[in-house]
Amino acid sequence: MGKTSSTFDSILDLCRDQHRRIVLATLAAEQRSVTLHDLTQSVLKYNHQTAPAKASEDVLTEIRRSLHHKHLPKLASAGLVTYDPDRRVVEPTEQFEQAQPTVSTILDADPTLETPVEL
């Protein structure tokens, strides 16, 4: 029970941030590797409610930086994704697949996310 509880707590902690919830929702919907560019577009769409064509370069850069330096490394450290910063590609791991029912329950409870999240 302790391992299951700590795994659940870890997933809850990861899902506290809106950007990470959007990343996880995108990966759950796509079931494949996605680029940093795609994830930036998802965050822009679901967090800022802005179309990519209307977004300022400053906003896009800030989202990209926060994903690259903060959120993706945190998800990778938890073992849910692999992130190749050189290729800027994020891939769900087997651990993500195992945690997906819990992640999906948390994402379904988020009133700000339309599900499924689409690229």
C-alpha cells in the first residue's frame, strides 16, 4: 500500500501545475511522442486560450522555456516521460502508461481542460 500511495501522491504533485496537466493530457490523447513545439501550442491553446497565429513571440518563448527547463525535466525525473532536449521530443514511458488511469482521473476533474486535448 505504501508504494501505491506514494505513486499516487507523486502524480498528484506533478499534476498541480497547469502546464504539466496539459502535457500529460496531450500525451494521453496522442499516445505517441510529441515535439516541444506541439506541446507549446497545446499550452497556448488550453492555458492562454490563444490561437498560435495571434500569440506574441514573447508568450511562445516563455511557454517553451518553462516546458524545456522546468516542466519536462520534472516529468522526466518522475519517470513519466523521456525528454530529449537536443531533438526537443517528449515520449511517454511505460510508467506513464501504468499511471494513465490515475492521470486521466485527475485530468477529467480539471474543469479548464477539454478532453481529449487535441494538437
